[in-house]
Amino acid sequence: MDQGHYVEIPDSIKSEAIPFSQQPNPLAKASLLSVIFAQWIQPMISLGSRRVLEIEDMWPVCPSDESEALEIRFHQVHDPRRQYPFGVSPVFMAYVKIFRVELAVVLTGCVVYVLTLGLQTYVTRALLEILNGEENVFGIESGYWLVAMMTGSSLVAVCALNYLFFVASRIGSNMRTLTMSLVYEKALRLSSAARQEYTTGEILTLMSVDTERVFTAMVQGP
């Protein structure tokens, strides 16, 4: 019986057959523009438009967002014996130190968003002054330039808002993951006498409800 000739599948087709769960998360190497315009997640969105997504279609967590990596960063800056002004918790200060760069990005994004919204009010006023034949604060006589300024400021405001919400959500998720890990680690280290003071339900509440509050506070805080 003739088995025929078999041709090896091209590498391009092989790479497409590999599920996302076995590929590195593209967010780890995504550029700033790719994150701002959400281009890094488009392959998953495109796949979800064709069929229902399954667990194999999800990328693994970024190495920097894994619980083990977060714990290493936490223990490097956490000093439980140090006293901070106003009775601030050492855990809170450790969180601030770990995510200081991301928090600065969120703060900068909020400032940019507020400034662009403020600029839109001046541009709108300038448009009305041009319609009334009056001189505007920008000294621009063409309404087309003001419309371009309005469009540009709106685009910057929307991109800044989306980006800071993404960064804030990522920080909140990492804080929630780290908090759950710390609570679980602390529960394992409790002595038999100390464990009798806490029920299983209380520990589960700390790991679920209270950690969710950390995420919500970070997302809604800015």
C-alpha cells in the first residue's frame, strides 16, 4: 500500500498552531504605544471574535506580575520594625516603594488628563469668540486650528485616561495578589495557640473580600 509522500508543515503554520497558553505574554515586551492603543491584546480579541475563548487561549502571567516575583520585591523593601510618621503601616509603605514608578505614571496621567480637559474649555470658549467676531485668548483667527486643537486634546485625554486605568488596574491586581500571598503565608506560620483566635472563615475573608478592597481602592483612587 502506497503511503504517499508527506510534506513537513511550514514553521509559520506551526507557530500559529501553538496556543497562547504556551507562548510568552506579549505585554512583557510591548512598547508604550502598543500598550496605550491596546495593540498587544489584539490577537486574543481577534481570536475571541471567531470563537469562544478557552483557558488554552489565555497568555500566562507576565514574569514581573507573578506572585513569587512580587514577594521577592516586597521582602527587599519591607521592614516590619520600622516606625513611620502618622502611624503609617510598614506594609503600605512597602507597597508604595514597590510600585513607586507605576504610581508616578498614574499620577502623571491624571495630571495630563486634567490639563487636557482644562484646555478643551479654553478652546471651546475661543470657538465661541470667533463665531461672535471677538478676539480669543489664543490669538488664532482660523477656526480650523481650534478644531484641530480640540480634536488633539480629546485624543490625548482619552489615551491618557485609558492608559492610567490600565496601569492602575495592573497595580491593583499585583497588590491583591501580593496581599493574598502574604495572608496565606502568615496563616501558615501561626502557632497552634494563635490559630485558635482566627477561624477559617476569617482567614478566607482576608484573602478574598479584604484583598478585593485593596484592588478597588487602587483602581478607583485616582
